[in-house]
Amino acid sequence: MTVVAEILKAKPDATVRTIAPEASVLDALRLMAQYQIGALLVVQGGQVEGILTERDYARKIALLGRSSADTPVREVMTRSVMFVHPHQTSEQCMQLMTDKRLRHLPVMEGDALVGMISIGDLVKDIISEQQFIIEQMTHYIGGR
């Protein structure tokens, strides 16, 4: 069973991208596009204040006809941020994401932000585990 710490180690770039609450949503979108990510943590004074996701943009800017250049991140970010810890399993994270309809989970170790995992990271890990099991069973059945 894989734990979050292992998933973070396997990521090619585990840097957590952040943005300030007073930044414009347009600046946030540019950062997400630059790094090909779907969410940014909103951080002020070293503290996580929220998360801005593509879903926030779609529902709170695009659908309402607001200007992403004139709207600060703080006005549309999701304030209630769910976190996981490095020792939690991929299955626990998947369950949390499914129950809460989340696509991104920041990873905290004590008071320190140590990473972020996405639903894509979890799916990749689960597929890898399943492929390993299939290979092992194939070798066992084949007598190798």
C-alpha cells in the first residue's frame, strides 16, 4: 500500500505552486498554464489561506462574467482546504477526494506544507500497483 510520501517522491516536480490572495485571477491562470497544473495554494505570511482551482475559475469567474484581470484571488478562492499527511495511504486520499469531490490535496507535515497531490497522481500510482500485481501473478502462473 503506497503512502503519500512515496507518491511525492515519485513526482518529477514536487514543488508546490502558490499565489498571494491579492494577486489577480489572471495572474493565477498564467501560473497554472505555465506549470500545467490545475490548482494553486493561496498563501499569505507563510499560512495557507485557501486554494484556487480551475473549477473555481469556471464557476466564479467565467460563468458569472467577471473579469479575471480585475478580480483578486481572495474573492474566488476556496477557503476551506482539506489536507492530508505523508503517512496516509493512496486509498485514504482517494476516499477523501471522492467523498469531498476534490481534485487536489495539499500535504502537511506538522505545520509545514510539504507537497500537493492530485487525483492524477493517485490514479497513476494505483495503475502502477495494479500492473505490478498483474506481472507477479503472470510470473507465478507461468512458473517463472
